[in-house]
Amino acid sequence: MARTKEFDRDEAVRRAMTVFWEQGYEATSTDDLLRAMGIGRQSMYDTFGDKHGLYLDALRCYQTEYGANMAECLRSHASPLAALREFLLSIPGATPKERARGCLTVNATTELAHTDPEVATVLKSSGALGLGMLERIVREAQHKGELNSKLDARVAASFLLTTIGGLRLGAKAGTPPDTLRAVVDFTLSGLKAQ
């Protein structure tokens, strides 16, 4: 008789996500994952297939959680510009440990996206969602007169998405928070209504 799984799959994925986030895909061993998830080797293989399958699930979990946090932050103010500013400033405002860990999306992009088509597909999908959220906030800010109405909202959103990645990479590389905050101010000043 087959044994039933005796662990919370979602919690196991979140724990694996943390390990991948802190160590990267290549540096993470199966034993690291098993310890973090508190499950046996066979349970991992039966549930996730292999380390790569678990990584894809962890990456999707991160994308879902990060996307929900981003959406919540971008809806947090009556002013779309204030909401965008708060979101951008959350990057330099993170703790030193959080800044050093970086962003799992950026980490996956730099480590695997160029060689792993499945990872690239997950990242492309989440990037499209992020781009859509940013385009909506840009349009709202334009409608309220907070951002330059002559800007192409899609291009501005792409610029912001790229800036977010750069801020996260800079934070991971140790760029001082004051410098990152200055980048946020410079970025937003270039988009403001004239």
C-alpha cells in the first residue's frame, strides 16, 4: 500500500524557495532542500520530480507572492505616484540581509534564464504581469496629472521594470541605500508632469 504524503506541499515549496533564494540554484544541494523542507528524498522526487521541478515551483511561488505584494503596494495610496514611489523605496528600505539576498527573479535571470528555457518562460510570464501592473499605475498617474501625459505608458512601464531590476541588483551588490534612494528620486523626476 502506498504511503500518503505527510507534509504540507505549499510550505515545503516556500522553504525550498528560501534556500534557492539565499544560495542560488547551482549552489543548492538536494540535501540542503531536504533539510529545509523536512521531508525525505523519495517524497521530494515523488512530489516534485527532481530539483529542477522543485525550483520551478519555488520560482512560481515567489512570483505569485511578490506579484501580490507589488499589486497591494501599488494600490496603497490615492496618489499613483506616491504608491509607485513607496514601492521603489522599499528596495533600499529593506534590511541589510534582505538587500544582500536580492530578488529571486533577478537571481534566476542572471543565473539561469539564458540557459534554461523553462526558467526563462516563468520569468517572461511574471515579467509581463509586472509590466502590466506598472503600465496601469503609469496611466493612472498620467490621468491624475502626476506623470507626464506625453510619455508612452508602455515604454515608461518597461523603464520602471528595468529600473526595479537594477535597483535590486545594486542592492544585492552592496550599493548604499542612500544611493539607491537617489536613483529612485532621479527616476521619478524624469517621469513627472512638466
